[in-house]
Amino acid sequence: MATVARLYQFPVKGMTPAPVEQLSIRASGAVEGDRVLGFLFGNAGEEERPGWWNKNSFVSMQNTPGLGRVDCRFDSATSRLVLTHDGREVASGDVREGGDRGRLEAAVAALVEGFEESPLAGHPERTPLRLVGDGTEPRFHDRTAKHITLVASASIEALAERIGDSVDERRFRMNATIDGVEPWAELDWIGQTIQIGGAAFEVTGPVVRCLATHANPVTGERDQDVMQTLTREFGQERPTMGVLAVPRAASTLRVGDEVATP
């Protein structure tokens, strides 16, 4: 039987996932509490589309692997964001308050500037960083269309076997990990409808991976050649892990929910 094994929110785009027992999904497909904040480069300009920027406009694991060593905790009830690096708090504050936002922006910029691989090095135009988002509205997914992301744990295990080492699923920044299906089965769901805990989802497409997946989500080092392994070892045209899914109605997903597949 296929079931939901783990669920994640990502309050700040490109930073620490928050494991949760359930996710509230809006009818639009947006996940409550997911990508509600982000640290934007200073030269990103005005919003490309209402409330949205391309992922390359943000500090993220793609351009800043050292973020793997930054622990990000966001309390939606108090709007308080706490950032720690290697166990030491570097900044905290209420994202509704201008002064606190300024201190968070400065602290993250200083941290990123100190990393060996830093997108700010040699790019003064990218500072000051700007903290965007109100802490409530899910706005900063990689695509303008709202969706949840799903991956089969067996697919990650198949990748790990080819890499020759364990692969932390958090590299892929997915909302839900599914147990009980064959490797790559989720790619066969594209264009079809699945049921998760009784809620219907249209699986709309694959998730094509970027350099963020090469970064260890704990050590912050680029230590696994994920993209090339996916294309070379599995014959993929583009490095793919996981799928996008859009709900037919607002729903709640819970760890342990049964997944009914085609």
C-alpha cells in the first residue's frame, strides 16, 4: 500500500525544511506556510509578476550551498524568524517589523558573504539583500502555478544505489515523500489523477532538478553529482526527481494517508 511517509514545509525559500505531521493545501494548490518568505538579491528589481520572482533572484541552496548549515525556524503564530548557524543564533525577529527585517537582512548578507562559495562575492550589485513576503502568503515557488511536490522514496533509493552513498531526501525540497511504490512510479502518474487521503490531485508534470541538489542539506558542501547521475545512469533527458500535483479542492494531507494511484 502506498502511503505518505513524510511531509515538509519550507517557510523561507531556499532554507531549512520544517518536518510536519500535516499540510493544509489551498484550492489554488498553494501549501499553507510554504515559501512565505525569501531573501532577494538587491538587483532583482521589481516583481516580475505579481508577488513572484524567478528562483535565481533569491539566496538559495542553488547558489549558496552553505545554507545547509543554517537552521531556519519560523513561527507563523508570532511571525518570528530565528536563524542559527553551526548552532549559534545569528539573527531573530518579527518579520512584520521593519527594524527586525533590516537586522535579519544584514545578518544573512554577512553570513552569505563569509561562505567559501558565495553569490555575493564580486557582485556588490546584489546587496543589500531584501527580505520579501509577509510570512503568511505562499508566494515564492519556483513556478508561478501553485502546486505541491511529491517524490517516491524508492526513486531516491535507486539514485543512492547508483551514486554509491545514501541520499538525504531533503536535497530535493519536496512537500511529500511517498512509500510503497516502485522507483520512478511517480513519473508514470503525470497526466493522471491520484488520491491522497481521499483528496484528488492532478499530476501535472515532472520536477526538473538544479544545482541545489548537489548541496548536502546538513554540511552545506556540494558532495553528490545528482544531476549528471540522473541523466547518465537513468537515461533522463533532463535531471528529474519527483512530480508536481495540483488539487481539485482545498484539502489536508497527513502523514500516514493512503495514496491511491492509477
